[in-house]
Amino acid sequence: MPVSPLVSIEWLGAHLADPSLLVLDIRSTESGGRVAFEDGHIPRALHSDYATDGWRSVKGGAGGLLPETTQVSALLGRIGVKPEHHVIIVSAGEAPSNFSASARVYWTLKVAGHEQVSILDGGYKAWRDAGKLEETGPSAPAGDDPYPVRPTGNLRAEADVVEKAIAESGATLLDGRSQAQFEGREKSPQVTRAGHLPGAVHLDHSKAFQPGTGRLLPLAELEQLFRRVPSGPVISYCNTGHLASTNWFVLSEVLKRPEVRLYDGSMSEWTQEPTRPVATDES
């Protein structure tokens, strides 16, 4: 039976006893991190801090990059992920940026060749608000055997792929940041030059969520929202490949659009090279 990319708290509650499930709570420091996890979490869940445990790496001044294969292998091994596990990713569920963390972890697992991955819709907040059973205490001891990574090459766009897409108009470049950052009126400190990739289409990732929550819009509303993204190949990007993970997830996993990639380096990496073009609203 195919694994759904997004599962409900009701589904998880009904399947918690399944030994093939590995519930992965990724709450980071901004959401209380390990302390918050130990104060309350989904039964049997394991904890890995999205911000500090090595899910993203810094290279040459660019942040948010996919770690090397050996690092991903070691990270998944430390958590205890095995190829046969159905991994359920649980974020804090308090805001769109929390979901983006789930989507980025989901993408990393898929890039590593892990087949069965889902995100818990609404994250830990939805579970807690529904009064579901919880546990307290530290994350259970995990394994240390390296995960057998089998890299898949069709989900990631590196800088040379983006350069080719710009030169040949071979893919839609989808910018998931705020309108102000897209136009160049504001700039993230992680980026050296304000603006966007030439020819990019803008779709603020936060528009994919139910207002004031970390839950995605209903399917019909997502379909309507993402109709503005032209058909054909898509490269999703932002500042560090974090927020853009949401647009990637919706297009690729929920709406089942083919040929959707995430540029994990995004503007952080792109603007490290002064000769690479950057467009602004004025240009």
C-alpha cells in the first residue's frame, strides 16, 4: 500500500503500535528543542534537533546545503533509521517555518533513497491540542550503524543546474520567500546580494498554510494556489533551501507534479559568486 506523504493525527494514533513506524520529532531550539521534547512527546518518538544535529551544512559561506553522503549516513544511523522503517516526521506544528523543517527533513530522506516517509499534518501541536496520549523523558537510545544511503539524483538542483535553467529557460524557478525579499527591498543576512534568480516566479511559501497555523491548506485550495506555477520542470528555492522545501513538498509530493527539484543552496550559495546574475523588482 502506498505511503501517504501527509498523515493525520488520527492515522498516527491508530498505527502507533506498528513496529515498522519510526516517529521522528525534529523540534529545534526555537521550539524548545530537547527540553520541550522531554516535557512531552508522541509515544515511542525519537528526537533529532533540526537546527543542530547536522540536517544542513555550511560550505564556503553558503548555509543550508545538503550534507555529504557520509554525514547523512551517520546522522540517520545515529537516529536509528533503517531502510524498512516508515518514518513519520513531527515538527512543532506552530508555524509555517516548522512545516518547512519537516519538508526539508522529508526531502533529505528521499534524496538518501529512503522510500517510506510521511509528515504529520499539524505536527506536535495538533497532537497535543487533540489530547492524544503523550510520554515524557529523553529520547530512547538509538543505533549507530551507518544508514545505507542510495542517493537519488532527480530531487536536487545544484548551482550548475540552476545556471543552465536560467540560460536556456529550461525550468520554472520558483521563489518561496516574502515579496519584499523577492523584489530586493529586503535581504536575509544569509545572502550577500538582494534580489531573485532571473526570470523567477514568486509564490510565498506561507500562502500554502491555513492562516495562523502550521497546517497545509486543503488539497483543492493547494491546487488552485499552485496553478500559477507553469507546467514542466520546476526548481524551488529561497535563501537557504528551508522555506522552499514547502513549495517543493506541495508540488512534488502532494500535487504529484513531475520534475520538481529543490535548490538547497538557494540564494545563500548563488550570491557567493559575484558573477552570477541577480534580478530585482527595478530591473
